[in-house]
Amino acid sequence: MKRLCISDLDGTLLDPKPEITAHTAEVVNALTAGGMYFTFATARSIYSAIPITSALDINVPCILMNGVSIYDIKNKSYIKSEFIDPAVSAELLRIYKRHGVECFMYRIDDGALTCYYEKLTSRVMRSFAEVRKHEYKKPFVQCRLEDYADGYTVYFTTRGRYEELLPVKLEAEKISGIDHAFYLDVYDDSWYLEFFSHKASKSNGLRFLREKYGFDEIIAFGDNLNDLPLFAEADIKVAVGNARDEVKAAADYVIGTNSEDGVAKWLADELKVEN
């Protein structure tokens, strides 16, 4: 049987710092050396996801930005991306403006991902940009978003209070051609609202990996609402102990928390690798 193990990162495979612990790296790398297929699915982009998982021997392309892109780490290339229709992007930007909410817009052009924004009006949005600029060297461009919302646009994201973002979510979810993820940040009390092509999801990304590489069984690990699409496509669904109740309810197993190397310990036990 050809089996893939795929894990969410924040709140699941990463500890609360957030980092890959030495024990998690040891277990995962021992298993991949023994023939296990392993990768991750995350809301993160290439700029933070790749450095933060550098201690792991990832041997299958990963799912980035909630399924927007499939990225081959070894060959340093996108192998699949889902773009948003320009008319849909334009309507979404109008909704953001009507509600006075700022967002970040991502484009993938010639294999490079760039983040665009107009203004940083809140503390959480400024923090989001500063961390990614300085720690992960993500390129940011300040501009009028409508001027760049073309056929290369893949993703919109904003971070803020639930009551601030909910009206945007409720209006924008009526637009055909896009899907969204709306979930609580695992590190504080702010919320993420993200929009992407209706063809992009952790579920569709996982289905692509299954079909392209011929996996017979998929084990998925998650903790947050944006992992429910991942569970929908997986054969075995595993929630960490710190997962949201909705994720635990959808899981076949509930294991240790991310602060206890829950994923690594479960893998070591189930696949018979010594701790």
C-alpha cells in the first residue's frame, strides 16, 4: 500500500513557538528514510512554510495557501496554482472597500509570489506584514490593488476582529468563482479571512496529490477549521488534542497536543518507529 501522511503546520505539527521540535524532526525523518511519504498542507505561503519546515525531509510536494498552490520543495517550483478570475477579484475588492477593511492580495507571476497592499490601518495587519518582511523576506508592494488584480491573482487575506471581518465574509461568500476560509488564529484572538479560487482547497490539493502520485491511503493531521477540507479527502483523519471541537468531531483519532509532539508520537507508535 502506498500511503501518504500529510499534516497541517500551525497548531498541529509546529509547537506553540512555532517550531518543528527536534523530536518531531527525528521521527519524521526516520520514517521517510524508511519509505514513508510525508508532506504538509498549510495556509502559509512559500516564504514562511519552507524555512519553518527545513529540518524535515519532505518527499512529496506540499499544499500552500489553503490549496491555492502545490509546490515541489526539492525542485523549487510551483507545479500547480489556481488563479482567480479578474472580474471576481474586482468585485471582492469592492466589498472590502464598502466595509472599510484592508486586505493583502497575492499574485504568482513567472513563478514568483508577491504580496500587494494599499494601507496598513490596524496593529494586527502591520504586525502581519512586518514579521513576513523581516523574518521571511516576503516581497510586499504598496499600490492601488485594482491596478494589479489581473489573471495572476491567487489569494486575498486579512486579519482582524471577528465582528469586523464577518460582514465581508457574509457578502463575499455569495460571489461565484471563489471560496473562503474564516478561522481563529492559533496564536492570539484575531481571525483570518482568506479568499481563493473555488478550485483551490486543501481537499482539492490533496486529491491532486493522490491522483498524480497514486496514493492508496492518506492520513491527515489537523487542528483548525481550515483543516476540515483536508479531512474531507483523507482516509484517516487525526486531530491533535488542542484542535477545535469541530475538528475533533470530524476525526477518527484524537491524539496528543502540538506542545507534546502529538503528531510525531502517533506516527512513531502507529508506524512502529522507536521514540
